[in-house]
Amino acid sequence: MINRIASITTILVSAFCITGLAQEADTSTIDTPLSFKEAVKIALDNNVTLKQQQNNLRSSNMVKTSSLLRLGPSARIEGNMGRNDGNSFNQQEGRVVNGVLDFTEVYLRTSMPLFQGFNRLNSFKATREQFDTQIETVERTKQDIMQLVTARYLQCLLDKELVRIAEQNVKTQQKQLDQINTQVEAGSRAGVDATNQRYQLKNAELNLLRAENALRNDKAILAQTLQMDPGVNFNVEDPNWDVSKIDANSSLEELYTVALNNRSDLEGTKHSMAASRFNYMALKGNYYPSVSAFFNYGSAYNYIHGTENRTFDQQFTKDNVQKTYGIAFTIPIFGGFSTRSNVVESRVNYENSRLDAENMENTVKSEVLRAYQNFNDAVTTYQVTQTQLEAAELSYKLGTERYELGISDLVEYTQANQDYVQAQADYASARFTLMFQELLLDYATGTLSFEDIK
């Protein structure tokens, strides 16, 4: 009796464990819905390149602040403590003494630049332009991420739709095979039709496997783009944006103007060119004399062992106080052409950055032109594929009826079905492409932002 109870208990415990593992496995395979806007937000939060550019922005801001403060005075405190064993000059007694002398010295040194050929002023302007360049770099990096997520998400949506079409085609082929088998058994169809239909079914199943594999691979690429855990299962959601209302309302010239005023990479190139120009002007300032004012304040305390010494207060606040102030200047005469070499190099950098800015303007216009053409092509392709799908669907229905009535053969029916499947795939591709083409046009003009995503 006891053995039977123990056996029943063991079976129940095993059943509970197996049930728990099965529930856990089912939970791990649940696909979490992922909308397009959520995908973009995850990418912006996780992208390493964006985080690095934001870190560079903080560094650039500190460099700009430091360059600004260098226009003002500088101050520092210097001091030393030590012991001298031997001859030393004693300021209190005005003579050289021989013995052990302990000393403490503290100085406050300040300096104020008066004229340095506008070197520091132009250096500050250069760091300010570099900071603005980094701001534009961060903004364009965000848009690059959104553009990349758009392409990856679009591909996953298309793969998902192709899987659905392939699944539907498999069901259709299986249903047709069942009907043909019934007709073959009744003697109204030849056996070769069943053989041919089985081939069409296996071909549809193969296409389904390929579509599912493409979806898995592209979802893995999307997860990598979002820098998500590859083990997380997700299901991309159709945004269901109304593509019939999408239309290019702006002319190409208007888009050029918008892009030239909003492209962050173009603005960044202009700021970079300005920074190079200010660096060039700052180095030219080294040709001129530099003038600065200074003021130093210090004091010391000396203790000679074996003799009577004045107190610390008497020495440090009265006897050894020293104040030095005046004007310092430096006139460059000859330095082995080091200044000239630096100036020539900085001028070359400025000329190259100016060429980069001119080339970037042409690049922006070229990208806007391609995006504009792709947008119009996407509109036209969507309209054509929509009409094509309607015609293919009607042809498939008529072909099915003709085959069932025995008017046409299996070859004609198979061709009509293949045309209908291809028309569905072309329509899905055109619909999703047009759905996201407006975002790609905004990316080309530099107006793409997370807040504008529907």
C-alpha cells in the first residue's frame, strides 16, 4: 500500500514538473508584438554609435567652455617645503649662515593676456564651431538609425506577408489536390493530373519554407540593428498607414531648399569648415607679439637650527612678503619656420574642408533627387500592382471555374494560380515600400524625426 502511494506521488510530481516546463517553453515561444515606432525607440536607446557621439558631444562642450575661460585671467598657487644643510642666505639677518635651515615658501601667481594676435579668441570660435558640428553629428546619427530601422523593418514586414501568401497557396494547392484525387477516383480525371498537382503542392511547401527562413533571418538582422537580445521573440506589426493618401505635394526645387536648410550633415560640414578657418586664423596670430600682465604675491618662513629665529607671523606676514607685477611680452623672431609650417598646414585643412562642404551640397541634392524619384516610382508601382492584383485575382477565379468545368487543363490553371501568387507578392512589396517611402524622403531632406512617426 505504501509503495503504491509513493508511486502515485512520484507520478503526480513528475506530471506537475512536465506541465511547468511545457508552460515555460510555451511562454518563451510567444511572439511579442513590436510596432515600428517601438522599434525606432529601442534602436535610439540602445545604439552604441549614438551613445558614443553623445559622449563626444559632452566632451566637445567642455572643450568649448575651457577655451572660453582661457580668454580671462589665470591663477595658481605654488609652494615648497624643505631643509638646507650648509651655507644659505638668511633674509632676516642679511648674511650667509652655515647650518641647518628649514624653509617654507608659498606664492600666488596670476596672469592676464592682453594681446596675443587674437589667437585665443579665434581658438574659442573654432571650438564653438566644433561643438556645433558635434550637435549636427548627433542629430544626423539619429536619422541614420531611423533610416536603417525603416529598411530592416520594411523587409521583415514584406517577409511576413510573403509567408502569409505562401501559407495560403499551400492550403489552396492541398485543397485542389484533394479535389483532383476525388475526381481521379471517380474516373473523371486522369491520374497524371494528381501527380502534377502533388508536384505543385510540394513546390508551394518549399516556397513556404524559404519564406519562413527569410523571415527568421531578417528578424535576426532587425534584432541586431535594434541591439536586442537575439533570444527575444517578436512579431513585427503592420502600421496600416493609409497609402492611398500618400502623395508628393512638394516640387523637386522645394525639396532642394528644404534639404539645404535642414540636413544636419551639411550643416555639420559647414561648421567644420568654419572651425578650420578659425584654427587657421588662430595660428596666424602666432606671427604677432604677445603681451600679458602679471601679478605675483608670495612669502616664506625660515628656521635656522641653533639660533634665535623670528616668529612665523613676523616672517610670513611682514619680513618675507614679496609682490611682483608688471607687463610681459614676447616677440617672435625666428623659430625654424615652425609657425609658418603650422599655418600652411592649417590653411590646407581649411581649403579641404571648404571643398568637402561644396561636395556635400551636391551630395545632398543627389540624394534628394533619388528619394524624390523613388517616391514617385513607388506611387506609380503601387497603382500598377493594385490593378495587376485585381486582374490576376479575376483571372485565377475564371481559370478555377474553367478547370472545374473541364474546359481548361491543369497547366492553364497552374499558370493562373502562379500569376495570382506573384501579383499578391508584388502588391505587398509595392504597398509596404510606398508606406515607408515618405519617411525615406524626409530622411533625404533632413526633416525625419521620431516625433513625426505615426
